[in-house]
Amino acid sequence: MQAKDVEPLSGTLTTGGLSKDMETEFGAFLKGKGIGSELNIKAKGNPSAEITVAGLNLVKVKQFLDKKGWYYK
């Protein structure tokens, strides 16, 4: 089986406690890596972001969040 023969599963990650600076850094990371995704920012209450990505891009986003020590589920 080859990667071209399978459809990568997508996953939705939700961050918590996302400041404006973190939001800017996250957006710059996504743009810099060429990750085309929908990033939904929620400013009310505990600011957070929701992102849906698939395959290797999901791994890259998780690695970025882990490296930064940012909460996500």
C-alpha cells in the first residue's frame, strides 16, 4: 500500500488560552509551512482556536503545539 492509495484522516484540534500574540505566531507557522487549513478563532471567554487538518499536516501542527507547550485537545 502506498500513501497515494489512502485518504488521510483529518482531525480537529482545539487550543485553550490563546493570546493575541500566540494567535499571530500560530497563523505565521501555518502560513510558513504551507498548511492550508481553516483556523477558527474564538475570542469570547477563554480565547481558543479550532483547526482541522489531515495527514502529515496534523502531525506538524501537533509537534508545533507540543514544542510551544500550548494546551490542545
